[in-house]
Amino acid sequence: MKKLVAYITTGYPSLEFTVDVALALAEAGVDTLELGMPFSDPVADGPVIEKANLLALQNGFKLDQLFEISVQIAPHIDTLWMGYFNPFYHRGMETFIAQAQRSGVNGFIIPDLPFEEAAPYKKQIEAAGLNLIDFIAPTDSKERIEKIVTQARKFIYLVAYAGITGAGKSEDLQSIIAQIKSFTNTPVYVGFGVDEHTAKEKARGADGVIVGSAFVKILLDKNLSDTQKIDKISALAKEIKAKINE
């Protein structure tokens, strides 16, 4: 059974909604939840997630609120915090580790922290029984792929193309997936540009997919009530999970 990882932006349209949609995604068959930490300059994200980040910040989102609501979410679904390195650096990795352990969150995804610079933090995070997810890009050399994936835990985040999330580009990933799997048994999940239309193809040869912008588009739809948003997001999760396992 191939896995589905879902990203949502914490605090938009509200913290209560974030909890409700997280629990609904768990019921819809999502295997892992990325709780996105709103940030003013989300460099790896496209305009959809960037807009949700900015709206959450305008709504007054504070980092402590992420910690508070994770206690309600993490017991019900495998949860990772996804955020940029700036908050981790300023608040201190020790704080994030302690809060993750308190709430049951299983680790972190930090897209702007390069593998080489992540080494001391990775050691610290894994010593606490948590995970720091490693990224592979199609542009990485065979030598770099081997170096990264032989140390990877939980899953490997394979970026589907060089660019930003939600751009919907297409690249043949079979050769790089095969290359990764020649070095490790750690599952490979494909992210960037994955939605109901592309999920089946993106999942080919991989162990799962990571979906963000497709869900966040629904969060941003002002024509829908909160209940309608949750229903639509749940239906989309079920559809994608079914397609990747056809």
C-alpha cells in the first residue's frame, strides 16, 4: 500500500479548523500529516501555499500555537512539522525537540536546510528519537544521492522537479527512484506538483506521494464554508490515495 502525506498550513483559516481538518484527513486515509509552520518567505513554495502562509500570519499566528494544537492532532495521525530554518534557529532546536516529544510529533521537514549543514542538527534530532526528513532533487549527482540516502530515516522526500511547489511540471523520475533504491530500503515519497491528476504517474516506482498545494487551494476557497472545505479535502485525499494504489 503506497502512502499519502498531506500538507496543510497551520492556522488558516483558524486554529480550530486546522485541528478539524487534520483529524478528517486521518479518517480519510492520510498516512502522515505535514503541519506547515507559517513563514513570511517560504522560498520552496509556490503562490498557493505562500498565500496561505501570509494569511495565517495576518490572522495572528504564533509559533506557540503550533505546539498547542499539535497535542490534539499528533495522537491521531503520524505528524511532522514542516517549516523553514529561521524559526528553528531563533527558537532553538532544543525547544522544537522538547515540544515535539511533548505532543507526539515525530519529526521535522526543513526544506531550506541543506544536507551538509543539517548534519549536527540531524544527529541531535535522531538522538531524541525523532526524524529529520532528507531531500533528493533530480539534479543531485549519484555520489550525493548515495551520501544522503544511506543516512535517511522514515522516508526520503524526492522533489519531482527543480522549482517550487504547485507548479505542476512533469519529469521522468524512474531512473532517479531506481538509483535511490539501489542504495537504501528507506521509502521514497515524491512531492511537488502532485494532485489528483498527476498522483498516479508520480507514484510510479515510488512508495508514496506528498500533496500540498492541491489541499491548500481548497483551504483558500472563500466560496466554501469550513464544513464544505473539510468534506472536499477529505474526498480529495481519498481519491488520491485510491489512485496511487490502483
